[in-house]
Amino acid sequence: MSVPPALLDTLLVALMLFMTYVLTSEGAWGAALMFFNVLFGGLIAFNFYEPLAELIDSTGIGWSFSDTLAMMLIFCASVLLLRLATESLAPAMVRFPNPVYHLTRLVFSFGTTVVTFAIILLAFHAAPVHKNVFGYINYNTKPPFGMGIDHGWLGFFQYTTGDIFARYGSGVRDPYSTYGKTGNQFMQVHLFDPKGRWLIDKQELRPYGEGAILEEGGSGGGGLPAGGGEGAPAVDAAPGTTNSRPIGGSVAPAAPFGTPN
């Protein structure tokens, strides 16, 4: 299915604005809690979706959409559980001055919407569909209208694995020493998508459509910023990293960022 880029971007923006409007009914405190529920739900989903997808594949069912299924299942379950927990533990309503109330609920509602749609777009990237999702979205596209919310989420998740929730140990997972102590392999951080090839690799693995994503030896290959940016020298993806698993494939599961190679 091919959708005109402008129409798809407009539809995405319209859906995002509608979801933002709906979430503002939660009020300032409810919108803030929902934002953090979705944020941590996304982090949990991206940390554990590959092991779950491998488990689904090991059953022999042959679901080629196991990556997408695992990602969305963990994300939805995490958000639901976090929502139930925050509703039980946190106050139902916190009073704010009127200007702060309206600004806060708008900002957090929009933030929740952006994170949610970024994860939905990335679930499509991991699905066994056409190399250009909806005939338009590929590794270098930044929907909607150049915002690149999917690229932004990948960059944020890489940052969390390299800094906020970093784990150090033997086994080099940070080839460019972006985090940790340069030159000391025993202090290298276990980094998600260390060569910034997640979007490129997922596009190459999608089964429909033909043609190489990148010309061999050309620019735009590995060593990209998280989310598949441009202009860096080509580098092969390291086996065993979180971006090397085939869509619906059955290779040895890649370790989550918190476990050593």
C-alpha cells in the first residue's frame, strides 16, 4: 500500500493532535504520570522485545511478525501495569495554579503522544512488510514532516543504555567509545545499537521490495548516529548486537543491554 508522503504525515499529525487532546482530559498530574508510564514502558519494551521474539520463534509457530508482536505486547503490558500502579499509589488529583495546570497537561500529553507514536512507527519498521513502509517510510525518512520521532526514540534509548542505565563489563559493545573509558575494554558500556544501524538493518531484512539499501562502500552505512543518520563511513554491524536479528528469524538471541556478551 502506497500513501502519498504529505497525506501520511498529515494523518500522523492529526492522530497525534487528537491523542494529545484526549490525554489533556487527564489533567496536569494525570498527564504527567501517563507520560512517565509510557516512557518507562517503551524502555522496558526495547530492552526485552528481542528475547521474547526469540521465544516466540522457538515455538515453531513461524510467526514472521514476532518482533512487532513482542515489542507491542511488552509495551502495552508495561504501560497497563504502570498505569495501575500509579493510580493506586499516587494522588488522584493535585491542584496547580491555572496557567501551570493548562501548560503542564498540554506538554505532558504531547510528550506521551510523541513517545507512543514513535514506538508504533518502530514496530512497523520491525514488521515483515515492504522495505518502504506504506510505500514511503524508510531508514532515512523522518516522519512526520521531518520531526523524526522514530529516530529520536532510538537515539534516546541508546543514550539510556550508554549513560543513565549503563552497565559496564568485559566485551566491547561501544566501538566508538562514546561512553565509558576510552581504550579500556573492561570499562566499555553495553550499548544498544552501537553502530547506529537499527533502522537500516530492519529495512534490509523486510522481505518485500528489491534493491540494496546502501551502495557497498558508500557513505551512510555503519557508524551512524542512533536512528540511522547520514554521512558516516560504512562499517559492518557486529554480530550479536541488538540490531542483527532477522525479522522472524531464528538465530541466537541478542542479549539485552544490561547483560554481557
